[in-house]
Amino acid sequence: MNIAKRIKGLIVSPDAEWAIIEAEDKSIAELYRGYIVYLALIPPFASFLGGYFFGFGRGPGDVEHLSFAAGLTRALVQYVLSLPLLYLVAFVLSMLAPHFDGKADDRRALTLAAYSYTPAWLAAGFGLVPGLRWLDILGLYGLYVFYHGLPRMMKCPKDHNDVLTLVVLVLTIATGALHAWIVHFIAPWRAF
């Protein structure tokens, strides 16, 4: 699979790309090895490099820089935890699908979750540059990508898309908060 072509398809024409994805038969391991492990690197390491080189603000005029070791440790913890937490989101999505007249399928749920996270992973790259972090908001395009992939991947009728998308959004926010809490507990921000 060409990752750049897949990303372009998801961003430019998600409906057409979901039709291609639906016909594929990738295993969970193939999806992790060929896509997730690469894109999931962007958020923690963009945050680490931005914090190390440019610092982070604790208040007006108060900028601190991460130490290399602390920042790298934090990025590694963020990355390693993000991999199973993505599967957790997919697993819960798979369990929820039958309640919305869809089909439970962990592999297809992970496919839907991973490809829908693509805009958020890419937007996290703005964390590298001071003053552009607010552009993370572009990652919300993933909701649009998810919404269009849901009927194909989980076989949910379109009239249930709105509610299930909202439920998965809440699930994703809760999982993100859990991820942030665990990362902060294991590797809190440390400046030098």
C-alpha cells in the first residue's frame, strides 16, 4: 500500500477511498505494520521536537524547553500507549455497531478508526512550529472521514450515522483524556 496515495484519497475524496478500502482484506497486523505505526509517530514526536527546540509556554512570557531525555521518554510513552488505545477505540466501536443495526467486526472497526485518525495525526505535525499548534483543529476533518466510512465498514444504516459518529467522538475524547493522564503519570513534562 502506498501511504501517501491512501492519505491523499482519504483527504481529497473519502467516499471513493472508502470504496477501495472496503474491498481490501488487510489483517490487523498488516494495518498496524503498514500504516498505523508510521502515522501514530507524528503527534508524540512533533510535540517532543516542538517542545525541545521552541519550548512551551507556562504563561505569558514564560517559555520553558524540554530536556532531550525527558522529552524523548515522554514521546516514546505517548507513542507506545497510542497503539493499544487505538485498538481499544476500535474494539468498543465494534461492540457498539450491532446496537446501531451494524455488524461487529474488530478488523473493520480498526480499519475505520485508523484511517479516520489520519487527519488528526497529520494535523498534529503543526505542533512542530510555535504559533501553529492551533491548526490541530484541522484534525476534526477525521469526523467527516469517519462519517463517510461508517456505513461501508460497519454496515450501519445511514440513518444511524449521526448518533454513532457522536458516540464514537465522545469515546475518542475519553480515550484521549485517558491517554494524556497515563502519559502524564508515567512521564510528566520536565524542563531543564
